[in-house]
Amino acid sequence: MKHLPKHLQPRWRYLGVEIETWPDADFDRGAFQRDLWYAAQNLYGDVGSAEADLTVLSFDLADGDGETIVRAYRGQTDRARAALATLDRVDGHEVGLRVRGISGTVRACEERYLNGRAGGEEQRDVVFETEPRAAVVRDDRVDVERDGGFAGATRLDFE
């Protein structure tokens, strides 16, 4: 089978996306892809989501921090950003997503916008609500373990 000439090949854009969730969240690329497709389909319908053709290429999530690359057709990046903005849960876990940037190649997207954030956490014991509790410290964020979930805080709350 012959390849298409370069001027007929599809043009892609790659979105570098930062993922933030609670430290106990555990979902994989497949769950993220499925919920992204559902979000795009609910927002734009079958035809609109097919035109954007959102695909998750790489995915890394560890201890509540992660990053991924989402591929979309050129000219559909606004739709891709809107679909990502409507995504607030993945596989039942609350998530926060930030598009860090858009590139024309996967390599440029990785080098410019993704920096291997996943896994930079530290376990500590803190005093929260006058009781000692376990906490996960990531950068300037502190997620304190409580009965039935986590509570978000910053380092300033403990100083």
C-alpha cells in the first residue's frame, strides 16, 4: 500500500496535559481515554467528537500527579481543550486538568511541556484538626488523610 503524499496526510497537534488528583486515585490510560471520549461526545455529539479525534498517546500517573499527551487534528485544538475542561472525574476519581501547551510534534510536546512530574511525593505525619494524621506532600500542596478521603491544604496551613 502506498503512502499518502505529504500534503494529503493528516495534520496533528499534541496537547501536553497536567493531571492532578488525590493521592489514592488509581486509573490508567484506558480509563482516561474512555472518559475523554465520553466528555467530547457529550459536548459535541458523535460527529463533532469524531472530527476532533482525541487520542491519548502517553500517560503517566503516580501518587496523584501525572501528565499525558492528547492528540487532536489541527484546527480542533479549541474543541480538545473544551472537552478536557469538562472532564472532572476519571473512573470515579476527581481530577483537575491543565493544558500546559500545544505542539506540532510529540517530541516537542514532551520537551517543552512535560517534565516528569509524576512520583514527586513524600509521606509525612502532620497535626490536622488537633489530631496526628498521615499526609502526602507534593511541592507546596499537602493532602491530609481523613476518614473517608483526603483534605487539601498547603504548607502555609502548617507553619
